[in-house]
Amino acid sequence: MINPTAASATGTGSALRPFLRGKAGFLLALLLACLACTDSQAQQPPPRPGPPPAGPKAQPARPAQSGPLEVDITQGTLKPIPIAVPEFLGEDPQLGREVSDVVAADLERSGLFEPLDRASFIDRARDLNAPPRFQDWRVINAQALVVGGAGRGPDGRVIGEFRLWDVFTGRQLASQRFVVAAQEWRRLAHLIADQVYQRLTGEKGYFDTQVVFIDETGPKERRSKRLAMMDQDGANVRLLSQGRELVLTPRFSPTSQAIAYMQYTGDQPRVFLMNLDTGQRDLLGNFPGMTFSPRFSPDGQRVIMSIGEGGATSIVEMDLRSKQMRHLTQTSAIDTSPCYSPDGRRIVFESDRDGSQQLYVMASDGSGQRRISFGEGRYSTPVWSPRGDLIAFTKQSSGSFLIGVMRSDGSGERILTEGFHNEGPTWAPNGRVLMFFRESRGAGGGPRLFSIDLTGYNERQVPTPAFGSDPAWSPLRN
């Protein structure tokens, strides 16, 4: 715990659609510029991934002597900022090295920072509280410097602190001290990386987070699917189920260490809640038809899901305290994959009521249902950004599966990546990065997790022990 005083099957609706019908009848600066697309840009066709367009590019401004280093978030840049992260000090050199390695890896993976090779360092940090020899860091073109220390306290917990320096002005930009459990030393690194990211960008970081997903093993025709959880960088994988029953669509509660997910018991899908601290599972209820795509409301007090009834699939909301349910849609169509807006006032979902899978938005009471997707192809798995400005989706068009984003009124559609079978986007809590899964071809193929920022250029595979699908990103940990 931090010492505060110390300073698809989102796509399940898509995957089960034939069955349902039968059964029921960074770069942060450029990233921010992309997010703030003008209305004129919104009218242009969505660009496909590829080389950046030719023309002038804004470069990271070298800080003036009168002000601290900050990333200019008003202009796009494709050049990451050189940052030095020396090995952290401490009585245990291995611990210091490992913590600093994770800090550097977090910053590099964001696409915004370029950690410099330590072999190029002229100066060596010897005292956390002594000002660095800035001229030595300027020679290697470091624009920012992170100096830290890590060690174990008398109670076994890991204690770490850092100093963030603007190399060109010689000013200290941030410092903080953290205390974490002995086994959570990697979390110490993520906390420090978050602070560096936030101080230099003005945006909250996303490194101290977890991802719940489906771990898939075995032959393609009979995969074992287990609930699993890991850190956002793929470390600390923990299995939450043993694969005896099929599980799908795990989703984090925004307010507690709990997930909602779908599980097949026999041939009947049911929605469960699991407390991640205790492992206790609670069945939400026995419903008359198929239930799938559960997702929490922003306050964590309700769960919204789809239920198959009488040849149709409706969106239903359940109050977790009273267990009372209410229908939000009730048509002859398949309405599925609902997701609340961050303020809880609106819901985006997919429906085939107009003849093909499209995206719709309605008020949280089910009123004002209107279609927002009008491009070519079929749209599914919509997920509202934590910032409230964008909706991510899967799009199937011309044999390809694409991951894209659009505004909540359907304007400004942009495709970020495409592939043989991409699906199930989920947002990092700062709304700047997406994770999704991509299926590979062939008898030995399977799903893998990937992340991509909103520029569409910083795509990375996320390591998992085996195949992985259905990722869901947690909020920042407390």
C-alpha cells in the first residue's frame, strides 16, 4: 500500500451473434492533438495507419532558462524526449537496478520518452539529495533526469523515492517517497513512472494499473479459457479461475477490487461478480435467457448487460444493492455490448435493428436512442473513453477488423489499426492508450494482446504467458 503521508468479448455480442440469432431467434503531444481534432478534420475520411505525412513537425521545445521542462501538449511531435534514468541507489544494488529498469521501460513504452543508454552516462548519481552535475547530462542531450533510491525497511516493506530534474535549467521538478509491500517492488517503479509522466505532460499516468483478461491454452478447437490478471506491462500474471468452465468478458469495477464476468455453467451463461482480494464469487442471478457483456456503472452500484428473451436481446440494468432490474431497450433486434459514459448519463451500445451491426447512444434511462455510426462496414464492441470525449470500437469492413475511435455524436471517426481479426478495445484510465486482442491465422494461431496510443503509430504487443483475449484495463490503483 502507498504511504500517503510519505509523500469480447467485449465482442461477445459479435462472436455469439449467429448463435444468438439461432438460439434467441504516443506520443502524447501528437496524441493530444489527435484527440482535439477540429470540426474540419472530423469531416475528412478517417486516415489509415501508415507513415506520418510529410511536412513540418513541431519538435519538443528545449526549455528556456527561465522555465522548467514540460512537454508542449498543444502541438504534435513525433520525437520522444531523451530522458536519463540511472540505476537507483541503495544497499541492494540489484533492487535499485530492477526498479530503475521498470521506470525506464514504462516511460519508453508510452512512446513519448526515449530513455538514454546508461553506457553513455558521464556522471553517476551518488547522493539522492545532492544536485546532479548538469553539464555532464547536457553533453549526452538528456533533457530530463530521474534520480532515485530504493531499499527495504525494518518491516520488510520496500521504500523508494525519486527526484525529477530539468537538465537545462537545473531545476527540480518533482520528488516523492513511496512505501509498498515487499512483493510489490515493481509497483514502486510504476508509481514513480506515473509521477514523472504526469509532471512532464500534465496528464495522469497509467502505469500503476492492472489488466484482467482471458488466458487461453491448448489446441485451437478446444481451448481452455481461464480468468487471469496482470500488471499493465504483462508482469505478475495471476490466474483467477482453473479453466473447468468457459469464462468470457471480465470487466473491472471502477470503485473496488472486483470484476464482473460471464461464465458458462453447462450450456447456460451466467454473470458473476468476483472479489479480487478474497476470490469470493457471487452469482448476480438466474435470468430467463442468455446473459452476457456485463459492465459496471461509473459509481460501481449497477451492472448493465444483455439478456436474450423471446427471440430478441435486450439491454438490462441491475442495481447491485437491491438486485432490481429494468429494461433499457426492448425491440426485436439484438442489442448488446452496452457501456456507460464516464458521467453515467449516457450509454453506447451496438444493435442490428437497422439490418447490420451499428453503434447507438441513449440516455441512461433508455430514452433518446439514436444511431451514431454511418461508415461502411459493421461496428461493434463500443467502449466510452474515461475522458468522455471518444468512443472506441471494432469495425469489420472488406474482410478486415479495425480498431478505431469516434466522438460520441459519431463524428471524427479515425482508424488506429487493422488486421486479420482485431477486437475488444479497452481504455487505459487516462484515455490516451487502448489495449485490444488480435487473432493470428492458421491452425496454430491464436489471440494476442496489443496496445496502441491514439496516434495510431505506437503499437506494441503486450506479453502474456500463452494466448490472451478480452482485456479490460483497471482504474489507477489506490
